[in-house]
Amino acid sequence: MRGLWNQSTSTVFTRTQTYLRAGLVLICLLSIPQFSYGQVSPDEIKDPQLKALEKTYLKSLIELKRGIGKLQFPFEFFLNRYAGLDPKEQVGADQRGLEFVNFHGRTVLKITGNYNASYSADLLTSNQRTNRVFDEIIAPILRILPTYFSNRDGFNFLGFEISYHVRRRTQGYEYEGRENFVLVMNRSDALGYSALKEGSLKQEALSRSETYLNGKEFVLALGQKDSIDLETRDHTSVNPALLASAQGLIASSKDSRGPDKTGEEAGGYRTLSLGDRAGEGQTGSVPVPAATPTQADVDAMQDKFRSQIDAMAKEGLAKYHFVEYAPPSFVVFQKKIFLQLTLRNPASFDMEGTSIYRRAARSFDLFLAPQLKPILDKIPEDADFAGLDVTVLNDLVSKTAHSSEALEFVAPLKALRRFVNAEITNQELIDQSIVLVNGVRVALNLQQVE
């Protein structure tokens, strides 16, 4: 693991540009909403078990947050309730990055943050990048963890969800995107990790854990170039409950969702990130699917429609308002393959003057809906993937802060074609789709919110 540090950091890292000068940072800090205790309040939580844990360990969570704040990291690290935020959004965003969540049927103390390091994909493999994140962020937190918690506490798992930046070069230009690293360790491994000797014992502790990179399961190999192959690793060293819950889970990097009756046309479930928001009352319990498309299936679909995707990406920045760092690509959502698109809404919204439902309705009707027909015209009529997974990024402004919001519309291809052909209404399309706001599923009645 230490061998990675021998590389010149000047050839591996580009320091993420500082977006806010010191004076502006201070102003933003003074304008951040003052959440009770700087932590998720037990009164916000609907799930009785999570509510009780939050109440019992509130003091320890507050102290742990302060302890993390005193650690020195190579680059800026912000505890945030949501991973994947741009650096300019992190200071003013919800900084309650410690909370209890349900994840794959287990209660997890989740630590979520955004790390402003930028790794080159040309110089570091995915395993080396996650190795850096583990060594620079997670390992220091594991060292101080026994100060605040013990093996007698009433939860059994610790989880980390860390977002960071990756630079890639494609089609002659370089762009910077994000990766999401999720690690779930059993409590005893997490609390005892720092006391283990370097080498095989630490690797065994990680091999017993559940690990994802951008929603895809993998096994972090300490100090190695490549991760441990999922097919050849020693499954006897892995916690059976973790392994069973991890099988077939491939998706993007947001929140976990269970089966949804209203989403049957799109599939059965989705793995989006580490845990559901405690205040939403979701369980996050995920059954093992009978048949989920593999990464090989996704890659085959990408190759099959490469010409259409390349044409769409070429026009997308100006014509469809695609974001530069997230070109069109295929993902697995609820056991089916969807084409994922990310668009930035050129309009902005008054944060205090609009609700999430009104912003979602207007974003669909006034921005996304007019884009659907030209996008669908690029897709062959006989396309055999399930639909579109479209994320719309909205800018939110107020007198004291500036932030953003991610609206996700997941719609079946058949319903989309019927909508652009004026065979069904916008509400009928929404009713057959799944809508999420910052990873939380919402019901959306377009007329009612206007």
C-alpha cells in the first residue's frame, strides 16, 4: 500500500481548483442553516429503530464529527449528507454526514463525504484510486473510531460513502467527473482495523466487507494495481450475509431503493448509494434478484449503440444541454438496462419560493419534455433496452446561498415514444415512470403542484 506513495504526486494529482476565497467561505459558513446539534435530529427520523439509535448515540455522533473535523487530509474533505456534490456546493450543503441508515436489511452507521482530490485515470487504475481514498480518508477515520464507539454498541455495521474526482481523456479532450466509493464493514473489523498489522490481516478485513465502486461490487486489493477478481477470490473469507446481499447489484451511485409496485414497468429495485435517508422512513432492504444484467451485458449494449451514442454526445452539449463530465452511457436499473443521460437545466429556481415538487414539474414540462423527441429520434425503433434514465441538474438560488438539485426521471422507452407521438399525456408518462429528487423517490402530480 505504501508503494503507491512513491509516485510523484505532481504526476498523479491536480489539486481541485479552490472555488471560494477565504472571505467568501466565511460568509457561506455563517449563512448555512443551523441544524440542531449539527447532526440529524432524532425528531426528523420516522423509522423507530433508526430514531432510537440516533437518540442514543447523538452525543457520540457530534463528538465523532468534531474529531473528523480535526483530522488533516491531503486535500479538502467535507462531511455532507449527500455524496457527489461539486466543490462550490459543499460548504453550503447539508453537512450532517453521519447518520444511521438501513442498507441491504442491516442497520449501518454511515459516514458520507466529498473529497476534493482529482486522480488521473490514465495514471491510476480504479483499484489504485480507491486505495488512495481508503488510505487518505477512511483509514484516518477508522483510527479515531474506537474513541467514540465500542463493540458493545447497538449497531453492527459501519459504512463509508466517499465521492471524489477523476480526470479522463476521451475523443481528444479531457474532462473531470466523479467516482463514488462505498465500503461497509462489520463493526468489529472497523473498530479493530487500525490495530491490525499491515498486510494479510488488513486485507482479510476488507475482503470480509462489502465494497462498491460506482454501484458495482468489487474487492479492494491493498497496495496492488488491480482489484481482486470477484470470480476467483476466496469466498470463504467473506461474510456470507454481505456476499448474499451483494450478488447482482450493479447500478449508479445514489441511494438504495427496495421494490416498488408503481415502478413495475421499469423493474424491481435499484442500488443507488449507501442507505436511504433516515428521515424518509425507507427500509432499504434489497432482495437478491433472479437475473440481473451483468457488466458484460452493459458493455455489449454500449458497443451495439456506439454510433448513436457518439452522435448524441457530439451534439449534446449545445443541443440537449448535456453536462461535459457525464457522456451518455448504459446502466442497470431495476434489473433492466437503461440509457443514462445527464442534462443541466439552463433556468434557475428560487430555493425558498418553490417546492421540490414544483421544481420537478417545471423541469419536466418546460425543459426535459421538449428535449425528448430529438433525443428519441437518435434511438432506433427496434432498440432493445428498457428506457431512459435522465438526470436534470437544477441551480437553486436564494438571498444567502447557492446550491443545486438533481431530478431523476426513469421512463420506459415504449411510454416515451407514445408521449412524443402525442398518444399519452405528460402525467400519464410520469405515472409510468420513476421520479427521484436527490436520490429520494417522490410522487409527482404535474397539475396539482402548479
